[in-house]
Amino acid sequence: MIRPIFWAIVAGLVVGCLTVASGQPRLQVEKPSGYQVGERIEKEVTVLDKDLQPQSLVSLIKPETKVLVLVGFGGIAARVPEGKFRGPLWCEDSFDDLAVQRALVAAFRHSPVQFIGVAVPPVYNPSAFGYSKNSFLGYSDTSPEFLADARQFVTGTEEQVARKLIPFDQVFYDLKYRLGDKPSGPDATAGYGEIQPWQSKLKWHLDPRKYGLPIIWLIGPKGEVLQEPFFSNDYDSDPPQIMYQFQDLKAAIEKYLADR
């Protein structure tokens, strides 16, 4: 398991070269753009409920909660490629990771631990999974094109919540992947709509993946980030890259419960 010391070393490699008066280059570390350990999530950060109504993320933390486990995952596919996918989610790593998350929910069922799942659609390649081309990023939140695919995505994901494939009692939606991305370049279409200042701050700055899913954050009762997230499990690489397991998450949650 690769843990914080490794990532501190990696952080030191994410640098730019700056020439100083002596003529010798030195390394300058760029300031991370996302939330860091100890920072609090702003009340303006929102997710959508199943009726597509915005909810402040931190307002969803229950009064009795000591640790919030926030899980970002790829939700339902309208169509999955035949003969390839193991389940109905468009993100295969998110599907495989459900076993870890289901075990966590069971382990802390009677503890002051709250689980919130945030389902993300395939915003960059929707047509590959049965949605309309560029429907999530190419249109505003109120457009018929966006709403048609948004409702299909929510309805399909809610069906899997009801069937207990998705193990969380609370599931919300990030239909433009605002938590993990601030569109630029070809993704920044004219029809996208307003970009919020807090966008992309819940994607870990050391994660090179485009989607960065699944990702698991441990959040304190006041919205504070307790530690670096668990991320980057890749079940289909050769060999598989398993960066965290059930016991790693369980031990971390128990530590924060004991500290509070």
C-alpha cells in the first residue's frame, strides 16, 4: 500500500523550473488546487438530490456524525458494451470497489459514521454508454438535452440503490462532475453554464486519472478533510494496482472515531 510518505515524494516531483539570479535552476512546487488535509469544505459546494435539487454538501452531515465517508463513483450506464462489463455501472473500477464499500457500511452500521455516495455520469464520453453525445457538458442544467439524460442516469442509479447493489442509504448526484473538474479546452463548451469557484476541489491533486473514480474522502463533522483520500484502485491493470483495501479504510475510520 502506498501511503502519505510516497505521495509527499511525488508532490515534490510536480514542479516547474525557475531560473534564479545565480543562473542555476531550482524547483518550485505548485500550490495544489484542491482541498488539502485540515481544510474545510465550503458550504457553497453542492450536489443534487434525486429530484435534481441542489443540496449543500456539508449541510448533509448529520448532527450525530463523527466521520463522514464520502464516496465518489461512476453511476449507471444506459448501455454497457457487450461482453466486457461485469456490472451495470459505466466505471468498472467503481463497480469492483463496491465490495469494499459494502463491507465498510456493514462494519460501521451502529457507529456514528455516515456514508454518502455521489454518483457521476460518464461526462466525457456519454455516447459510449448509451447517453446522447456531449449531453452532460454541452448543455445548461435546464436544457431539455441535459435533463433527459440526467433523469435517465438518476433513475437507473436509484434502481440499483433500491436493489442494494449500491450500498449507501444516501446517494446524491454530480451530473456535470463539478466536484472533480473545472472544464477547460474542448470540454469548456459554450452551453455548459456557469463555472463555480469550488469546482474540481474534491479531486485529489496527485491523481492523474481523467475521472479519478472511485475516490473515498474521510470528512469530519464540521466538513474538515481528515486525511488524503483513498483513490486509484485499478482492478484491470496488469498486474492490478490496489492502493487501498477494506482494512485500510476500517483502520482509518476507527482512528478518527477514537480521537473524537
